[in-house]
Amino acid sequence: MFDPSDKPRVFGLPPGVDFPAALVQRLTEAYADQPPEALARVRLIVNTRRMERRIHELFAEGPTRLLPRIELLTDLSEARVLPGIPAAVPPLRRRLEITQLVAGLLERERSLAPRSALYDLSDSLAALMDEMHGEGVSPDTLYKLDVSNHSAHWARSLKFLQIVQHYFDRADEAPDSETRQRMVVSALGKVWDENPPADPVIIAGSTGSRGTTMMLMQAVARLPQGAIVLPGYDFDMPKEAWSDLDEALTGEDHPQFRFRALMKTFGIGPGDIRRWTDATAPNGARNRLVSLALRPAPVTDCWLAEGPKLGDLAPAFEGITLIEAPSQREEALAIALRLREAAETGRTAALITPDRMLTRQVTAALDRWGILPDDSAGTPLQLSPPGRFLRHVAALFHLKSDAEMLVTLLKHPLTHSGNDRGPHLRWTRELELHLRRKGVPHPTAETLQAWALKIDEDGASEWAEWAASCLLNRSDAQALPLSDQLARHIELAERIAQGPVGVGSGALWKEKAGRKAQETVAELRKEADAGGPIGPTDYASLFNAILSRHEVRDRDAPHPDILIWGTLEARVQGADLLILGGLNEGTWPEMPAPDPWLNRQMRHDAGLLLPERRIGLSAHDFQQAIAAPEVWLTRAVRSDDAQTVPSRWLNRLLNLSHGLPDQGGRQALDDARARGQDWMAQIAALERVAPVAPVMRPSPRPPVAARPRALSVTEIKHLVRDPYAIYAKHVLKLRPLDPLMRAPDALLRGIVTHDVLERFLTAVTHDGEDLSAATLMDKAETILAEMVPWPEMRALWLARLERVADWFVATEAERLRRAKPAGFEISGKHEMTNPVFTLKAKADRIDRDAEGRLHIYDYKTGKPPSTSQQTSFDKQLLLEAAMASEGAFEGLDPADVARAVFIGLGSTPEEVDAPLDDHPPEKVWAEFAKLVSAYLDAGQGFTARRALFKEDDPTDYDQLSRFGEWDTTQDPVPEDLE
């Protein structure tokens, strides 16, 4: 196939050319006149499975022929027959072994790193080992580095490297995958040197960025019929410009750097790289512009000399649309709209971006038109239904069971999937409402059984027993062998997935995601003996990390022509339209991850890859993608919280073009932006909604028969300040849904404080305990431990009680001197006849003195209402005093009320008396009757936010009243309701 040559045969294809198609074209043309078996003797080595599939698809288009041998770089046929090369240690097993070594080191020397960094450090150390094996760098090379300027950091890194030294010492006996691949390539090179194959051997699509790959390329280049075919080779870059890429520290982020390194390794120059075919780039003018724009930063002064030679730039921008969206959401909408048009017109369109947030937003936007793109990245296994389910189950072993965990797992679609889910879903709903109403933060088996007996349905008790045994009280701190932790985890997961009836695993291992999860679990089970003892918390973190390395794809469901690719997939695929999304610095290119082991200079000196290698490969992907016939370049001008910076490559392209106005650069940019603005205008039209007039401030007037005829004394404040809340609660029967997990809010603090004071005073007055701050705090600690499951809130609330304990005890002594408690939490009811109305109350505490007079107390954890507020709005104590004077409280005869006091236990403790002298019972009842009569009148509306204490105080019914469309400066609009 190839003529004899005294130099390595290296070919290239320019950016924008369909690489697999051109590769197949040259092969079919070269063997068109040869016997059928001639092409079958060609050996074609490619770098990705996707490339292999694409080549097979192109050959399958016809005519019928024998195919060449197509192999992967990482799966050479000789790897199975070369003698003396042992099988590779599975990557998961090696990761588990390294994790154990790092855990032991951290246990011995706690100052090196926190325990929480165990898995990140283990993965990073394993990645460093893989790179060292792949590049042929031994630990001795690192030990000899000059580290005088950073000896402290190097000393820490050295401790970690020393614990994995034995993997290098016996690498030939138990190699990892990188070491074995290097051993295979090295042995294959020797075999070929001794007995070179006469038929063509071609490496296609690789840039030689890894040391082992470069070894194989060198071995192929020495063969009589060996050849290298480079993708996206820049034939437009002048010969003298290639010398600017000689220094790795300044040039490795250039898209063509790897090709320059290859030339130096092979001893050839740019002129020795020949074209694989005569195929030309779709837009040669654009390729030349991009080539100049991406020159290394230190030599961009060449723009001044070479820029004018580019000629008219209008052709270079033909087919380019530039989208500079105000936000990522609008960027995603614009991309989705363009993809929708492509789907309607039958064109193949692909979004290329490393930004997974952008791809999720585009997928969500396409859903409005029923289009599901074919996302090459798939769904991370940890985010799939079985992945989430297994992670929730793993958490049961190290987190204290609470209502949220219980309901989350009961509601999961895989739970109870082995038999009839109807009763399960109904009981789950009823149990959730029960837990919300009762405020049970940590349910127990007794809680669930009591609920099951209450609903009294067949099977409910057995279901509650199953739920409690599976989901409650599973946590412990016991370290077990990894195999045992995995076994009990999967056993419990299958039991939960099956349900209480029958055996099996329900739908846990079904569908593609389930099968992938089962494969992952089987792999971990196989290698678990290398994990050693592990606690439940570390096990959950390890299991999550293992799931995160796998993805799930459903290739049959998506739209065949609407594609989402990563930059790697874009190298070997073809589409009518390419959309390069997320072109902002930090996204494309992604910034190199921090290296905890070696800095840039140390990596360079050791012969390892610089962090900029990934940037250079990404730049190469950009150079190839932007060379397509039709291209969209999109970015968001702002992120969630700040202005963004354009990608360095886009920025250079824009700056170079803008600096060439005489060649139409500025006009070409304006035209590209104008095309983008046309699409942004379509987005604005798509998002535009017809103006809707805001509602007016509501003041509903329901029928008199529907108005409430009974309220509690604490609700009277709402009737005065926010009548709409009374209407929503008692007329519409709407109540806020109780939280599943009771929050440590003011309501709970008030409940707990009332309970503490009641038990304290009961003990003091009935059991004879000391009236002291110490006794009060002992009671508080006990009660908070029972009722407050948040340690930090317990400590905070205890501290607040401690600040007021001395004041409360001192003033309580005076209160007890005046009167003795007659009861706590005493219920009362007052029946009115004109109008017919019932007033209910529950007094925190009522004392009776020696003269038979009553003293009413109400505890407030915040600031109590002032006298003026009690006069006009907060009439709680005044009404309770009036009720007590008539004997409305259970167990108490009518009596005079000597005092009614708010006891404030806030930051400034105080007592605030109700103005009983100015508001005797007769006056209170007359004013109350007038208030109630007004709201039982058909013409009186229940105005929203009538007289709140603060203008911005939130209420439970602001959304219902659509507050925000109106404000309190507007007059209410009455509305008669039927």
C-alpha cells in the first residue's frame, strides 16, 4: 500500500474533514483493484471503541467486501498470546488496596490529611501511579528531583509514594492495566523488530499524548508498511511557527503540541507530514483564521504580520452563528430551539460541550417538544433509580433513622416493587400525613404499629412491621470486612425492593440501569476481599464513589438525529450542524484539577504530563469542531452570580477578527452576532407571555352561614391583624402542610420551653424540689434530650435558658409567694348568645392566692406584646381573664383575676401585665361581641394583611392571597362568595 521510505510514514487530515470517512475512503481506493483478501490483511489500530464502530458502519454501507482487522490500542490481539505477561490486576482491586494503604498511613500520621480526604487521596494516588506506569517513570526518578524550594510539601507526598513503592518493585508480577499495556507494547515492538509483518499496520486517530501509545506508534513507524494517520493536523501553520511549540511549559496547551512532540520523537519536520487523502477542509479560510488565532500566547505578535495575509474574512465566518446569551438558561433555550428546527428538517445536529449542567438544561428545554436527545454521556449510575436507591439504603447503616429517610425510601419507585404496590403507596401516604401531623422526627417500631392499629386495615400491621424492621434503627459504628458490609447492604436492599411478601429483589436489577448496577455490585463483591475492615460511613462513601464511575445509556429511546457529545465523541462522528456550547473560561477548557503530589516544574522534570496537556487536547477538539461546515458558538455572558469570561480560544478568535477591520473582520463578527441575535429574538418571543393584570387586595365575603362560630383566644389576634388567615383556615379549611421533619423553629422552642417550665414548677410545688436555677437546668437538659434531636440546637437553647434561669427563679419565688399553681395547660370555653359564638382557650398556667383570686400567666420565648398592643390587637390575656372571672376554665370556679401576666423569656427577660384595670370583663366582652358581630355581618370582608405588626411579616396564606401583586397601600376589594 505504501512506497518504501527512509522516514517514518506520518499522514494527517486537516480539521473539519470527517476522519473515519476519509480513512475508509483511502483504504477502499487503495485496494479497489486488489484481491478481496488483500484488504483483510491490513491491520488498523484505532484509539476508541466509538471510532471502531463508526468505521464498521462506513464499511457496512457497501459494497460487500472483506474488512481490515480493526483493533483498539488498549486491546491488541498480541496481548492474549505474548508469553510471560501476566493478567492485569483489576482496577477496582488495585483501588481498594491503595485505599487500605492510605487509610493505614492516615491512621498512623493524622497530621498528613483529614480522614474525609481518604478516597480523594486514594483515587489521586492511583491516578498518579497509572500515569507513572504509562509514561515509564519510576519512583526513583521522583526521589532524585530537586525539591529544595518545596521540601515540606514533598516530604508529605513522599510518605504516600513510599507506601505504594512495592507496586513498582513487583510490577512485572502483578501489573495494573497501564503497566501491562506497556509490557505488551514493549514485547510487541521487539517481536516486530525481529520479524516485521509485510502487510500494512496503521495507527489512526491517536495524537500520541500518552507514553505507551507513543511507544506503539514508534514501533509501527519502523515497520516496512507501517503508517500513522493524525486527526486534525494543521497544514496551514507555517513551518517556522512549529518551533514555537518546542517548549512544553509554554506550548503544551496548544492544539498541535502533541504533533510537534511526535515530530521530535520521530526525527521529522512539518514538511514530512503528508496528506492521507486529497480531501479538503469544509472551510479552508476558517481553518487558516483559527490556526493563526490559536498560536501560543507568547508569540501572538505574529498576528500583526500574518493577519493581513488572511484576506477577506467574510468566507471564514460563513456558517458561523455567535450566541452571547444573557444567562445559561437562555443559552440552553437557544440551543434547544435550533436543535428542534434540525429535528423538524431532518438534519443531524450535535451539541458539543463538557458542561453537564448545560446539557441537562438543553435536555429539559427539548422536553417541551417531546424530543429526547441522544446523550453520549448517559446518566451517571449513582443518579439512576437503582443508584439512588442503593445509596439511600447504604445510608441506613450510618445515619440515625428519621422521618425523612423513612418516607424517602418508602416512596422510591423500586421499594415494594416485587408485588402489588397499591396498598403500599396508600399506606405510605397515610403514614407520611400521620408523621407530619404528630411531628415525629424519629419514628420507632412502636410508632408505626400504633399508627397501623389506628387505621385498622388488613395487612397494615404486617406492612408496618416490615417497614420498621427494614428502615428503622439500622445504624451502627461497627467496622466489618468489606464483603460483609456489602452483603448486608445488598441483602437489605433486595428485601426492601421486594416488599414484605415473597422472596426476590423486586425490580431492583431490571432494565438497563438495574443490570448495570448489578454488574457493578458483582464486580465489587468479587474484589471485596482486598478492601479490609471498613466502617458504615466509609463504606457508604466508597460505594458512592464506585457508582459514580459508571454510566447508563439507553440507545434505543433518544432521537436519532439530535445528539449531545462530549469532546471525545466529536472527534470521530459527523453531523450537519455542530453547536459548541458553554464557551466560557473554566468550562471549555476545564481548569486542571489541583495536583496534591507534584507541581508543574516537578512534573516536567520527571517526564510526566503537565496539567496543560488536557487543555491542549481540549484545544485540539475545539479546532476540529469549529472547522465543521455549520457551527454555532454559544456562551452565557453571566453565570448565577458573576460575569463570565469567554473561553480563551473564542476570545482569541474574536480579538484577531476585530483587529482586522480592513479585511472585513469586524463586519463578519457583526454578521455572526446578528445571526445569533435573530435566534435570541425567537427565544424572547417564545418566552413572552401576555400581560396579566395583577389581582387586587382581597377581602372575601363568604356567606354568613359559612363563617366561623368558634375561635381560640390566640386566633383573635389574627382576626384583628389578618382576617384573611381566619377565612382561609376556617372557611376554606386550608392549613399549611406540617413539615416531615420538625424544624428547630420558634414554635418548637416555645413548646419545649413550656414543657420545661411546667415540669419544673410541678416538681417544685408538688415534689418539694429546690426552687433553684440548677434544678431548672437539670429539667431542661432532660427534656431537650427527649424533644430536640439536633445537638447544636439543644446547646443553643440550653444556653438561652441558662441566661434567664436566675431571673426566672428569682421572680418565680415572688410569684409563688403571692399564689400557688392551680393548674397548667387548663382548657376553657365561653359560650356567647349575642352573637352566637364560642371562644376557646388553653391557659399556660393559672395560680390561686390565699384570698381565692386568680393569677394568669402566659410564657413567651420572644418579646411579649406591650400594653398598647394588648389593648388594640393581642387580647389573649384580657380574654382569658374575662373567661376566668366567669368560671369558663375547667376545674376553676368563677373568681376575680388579680393579675394576667406575660412572662417574657427572650434576650431581655421581663414581665408584662395585661391592663386589667382599664379593661374589666364587661368592657372586654362588649368589645369582643362588637368584633365578632362585625365579622358575622354579610357586608364585612376578611381583608388580607389588615394590620400586621410589620409590613414584611410573612403569613401562611400569602401565596393564596397573591400578596406581591398588591401591597398594603391598596384598598381592599370586597368579593361576595356564594
